[in-house]
Amino acid sequence: VPTCSSQVLGMRFDFVGDFSTPHLLAEIEGNREKGLFIARYRRGETLIAAVLCNRDPAEIPMIQEEVKTSVLSRTKR
């Protein structure tokens, strides 16, 4: 599962998954106002990508596994 990181305006963003596919639903976990959140992007029930904002980089492998498991379960249907 691809990842990319960027620092912008004092905030760290970690991008996980496939952003070339349009998502249909975004779920936010955490606090956007404090700039400390995870945004999960879904197409149907399938998690296709996520953005971590100012989160611990140790969370990236967990999100990668979440995306991978979701995409693989979709292909088995």
C-alpha cells in the first residue's frame, strides 16, 4: 500500500492508499480544529485511502494494513 508524507504550514500529513480512485465517503476520526485526525476515504464499503494529520508515524503501518485488508476483501467478492 503506497504512502507519502508532507509537511505543510507546520502540519504533517501522511497519505496512505490509492488517491487516483474517487472516493464516495469520508470519515473523520479525531479533531480537525486541533489538526489531529485521521480521514478515511471509502468507495462503498471499501477503504481505499486515508490521511493522517499530525498523528504518530507509528500508526501508518496499522492504516496500511486496514486499507490492504479492505481492498483484498472487496476483490474476493
